[in-house]
Amino acid sequence: MNQVVQETTEAGAGAGARPKRAYDAQGSMADILAVATAEFAEKGLAGARIDEIAAATRTSKRMIYYHFGSKEGLYLAVLEESYRRIREIESQLHLEDLEPEDALRKLVAFTFDYQQDNEDFIRLVMNENMHRGEYLAQSKTIHQLNVPAINAVKSIYERGVKAKVFRRGVDPVDLHMSISALCFFNVANRHTFSLIFAGSLDTPAALRARRDNIVEMIVRFVRK
């Protein structure tokens, strides 16, 4: 629903009646998704409240249901939008312009930085895994949204093999999983890990060191 919907005139339509402001459906949906992302990330599907989402946006509970059908429909839309956002940014990295190893380093560093700066994304993924992927499985677009991520890794890896800088026998999906796992852990487990081992993972120096280590681990994993 990307169109701007012109609402009817106020009560008593006729001569001199004042028209209502046009309803921006696209803007309203974007506002709802932004607020709902934080709400679902913080409280999960069960704990999130549509009333609170409506109160924090420029719309109403009725309009949320109009756009998304249900609380579960809004939750699924939030998940899809979260994946769409990271994949859209990835597509703008211009990895194809770099040498294979430089491209891989840039992709890993980007993944680390993005996940570090978007804790809501990590929490949403964790919550959906607690649901065993039940809601994401209902998505008609999630697989297509993530095809570019695998294609990017595959392209970098195959160019590296062709250039004889990467070894053969690495599955691109497994490589993508390894990148995601290493970057994901630093956000998902940082509080417990810091408490158990009495060290902070959030200082600028610690983040730089961890990012550099992850980049180096991935590169050494595929290097010939």
C-alpha cells in the first residue's frame, strides 16, 4: 500500500467543508514498523502490545490491523523488513569492485558492524528461533530476500578460487553461516560473557579487536 489515500471531507461535507489531511499510507506503515520493531525486539511476540505500538505512532490500533491484519501479521512484517534492510545495505557495498580477499574482509567487517549497531535485529532473530521459525516460515518473500546474501558470498568465494587465493571445497552457505555466527555471538552473548569472564565487550578497543579477529579468522579459513 504505497499510495497516498485522500480521505473524505469532515462531517457536514458541502460548501465550505474543510477537507481532511491526506492519509500517507506508506509513511504510516513505516512508522508502525519502526515502533513495532523495537516493541517486538524488547518484549517478544507474546509480550508486545498493539495498543502501545499505536500510541507511539501517528496512527490507531484499527489502522494497524487494516495494514497488517493481526498482531502476528505485524510481527512477520517486522521480521521481513529487518532482513530486507540488511540485505539492501549489503547490496550497496560494491563488493564486485574489490579483489576477492578485500571483498571478503569488507563483507565480514560490515556484518560485524551492522549487527553491533542493530541489536534489535539480533533480538528479533533470537525470538523467532525461540518460536522455531514458525512465523518466518509463513513468509512468501523471506527466501527471495536472502538470496542476494548467499550470492554475494558465493561470488566472492568463486572469484577467489579462480584467482587461486581461496581453497576449493568451501560451501558458500556454510561460509555465510560462519560469518553470521561469529558476528551474532558478540551481540547476543555479550552481557553473559562479560559477566562470566569479567571483561567488557563494548569498549571501542574491544570491538575493534574482536572485529579484526573475526575478519582474520574467516579469511584464513578460506585462504589457500
